[in-house]
Amino acid sequence: MSPDKKIMFQARLQRRLRELGINSFDMYAEKLLGEHSESPELAILVDYISTNKTDFFREKEHFNFLSTQLVPEFLGRASKLGFQRLNIWSAGCSSGQEPYSIAITLEEFMRLKGISFDYSIVATDISGRMLKALREAIYPMAQIEEVSLDVKHRYFLKSKNVHEPKVRVIKEVRDHVQLAYLNLMDNSYTFNTKFDVVFLRNTLIYFNSETQRRVLVKVLENMNAGAYLIIGHSESLINMELPIKTIAPSVYIKTNTI
Ligand SMILES: C[S@@+](CC[C@H](N)C(=O)[O-])C[C@H]1O[C@@H](n2cnc3c(N)ncnc32)[C@H](O)[C@@H]1O
């Protein structure tokens, strides 16, 4: 992490130090570094310092692109090659709103077109707390305020608690999302499939450009040629010299195998 993150780290870790009754960062560092690398405190530290901001249908142009262009194009191409399943990866998925928004978009696409195809979404994150929230798939009702009534009724169950209204994503949608712990900084990733679409949004921003490139090379290794890579609107892959070409704002296609 770059030194300019120090203030943010201090602010976020202060609460953890209070919980542990530790009153100096040196003592905390001793506790952390004195334990071996699999120590539970390391995972807790990650939960305290990671930025997990997300939302249902965040950057909605990507979901419009998915249903109006990406899926029709993919199905057209894939039908000639003997289509089996659309494999999607939501990398840095946070508490699940992104993978569930993808699944709902695909369900709506199939419903409106009167067709059906198989798809799977692998959702990965470094934060155990976020993966737990994804597994539960329970969110404050306010988070789906902007979602159309029809989609709300079709894909969310409402809690009976009127004081703290919550919703849960329905099982049919949850079942399409498999979660896994994955640190994008790991040397290599092990998946048992190559992906046709990767959402890697608002996660690269936390890495410096050299690390971003390293991560992107590994991500691209796990994608089929012709697969789609979607990054956040505020991110950029300029001058990265990667085998990709832009096809829409913040949407790329992998041009060859690496
Ligand atoms: C701001 S959220 C983005 C969530 C979602 N992709 C979106 O755009 O709404 C960034 C996520 O990246 C995860 N993250 C940060 N560093 C990571 C790493 N090295 N490996 C995997 N995930 C990481 C964080 O835990 C967090 O959940």
C-alpha cells in the first residue's frame, strides 16, 4: 500500500485497537506480525481496511450493455460453437450486489425474450465479511429503492419486520452465484473454467499501475479469446499494452490468447 493511505488506515484500524484494548499501533503490529501468516487477525485487518462500497445495478450502463449487446452477441457467436454455458466472474464482488445484479439482468433477458440458457457466476473477494454477506443475500430495503417495482417483486423477498425492512434475493438467483475467497494479488488463480465475461469494477483503483497490470494479465489468462472485460467507469487501462480492445466505455474484448 502506498504511504498516502496511512491516514485512512489509522482511522479504520483505530476501532479495532479499541476493541482489543491495545493503545498503540506498534503493539498492534507486534500482535499481527508476531503471529504466523494464517492468523485470524490478518483476515480481520483486511475486513477493517478494505473499501466495500457497492450497490445494486451500480453503473447501470454496464447492465444495459449486458442485456442489449453482450448477451445477444455472445449467444450469436456461441451457437455456432456449440454453446454450453455463459461463464461470468465478478472479481472484487463485495457484499454481492454486483453478482446478483448480473444474475437478475440475465433472468430478465431470458424472461423477456422467452428463451433459456445456462449461466454461472463466480463471485470472489478478499474479505470474508463481504463473502458472508453475499452468502446471506439479505440487504436493507433502501438499497433497492431505485430498482423497478416489477424487478423488486420478482427477485426479492420482503422481511416482515416493519421497523428495519430488509429484502433477500430469491433462491433461484442465489443458486447461480458461487462464492470463493480470492486475493487478486496471488501469483496465479485456479478456476476450473475460463470466463466469457469478467466484471472487475472499482477494485483495480486500490492498486498501483504496475500491480494493476500484473492483476490484469492473470485475469486475462483466465478468459476465453473474445471474452468481455468490464471495469469501473472511473478506471482506465490506457498504456497497459494488454491484448484487449475497447468496444464501449469501460468495456473491452480480449483479442487473443495469452
Ligand atoms: C469498492 S468494492 C467494489 C465492488 C463491486 N465490484 C462494485 O463495483 O460495486 C472493492 C472490493 O474489492 C475487494 N478487494 C480489494 N482488494 C482485493 C484483493 N487484493 N483481492 C480481491 N479483492 C479485493 C474489496 O474487499 C471490496 O469488496
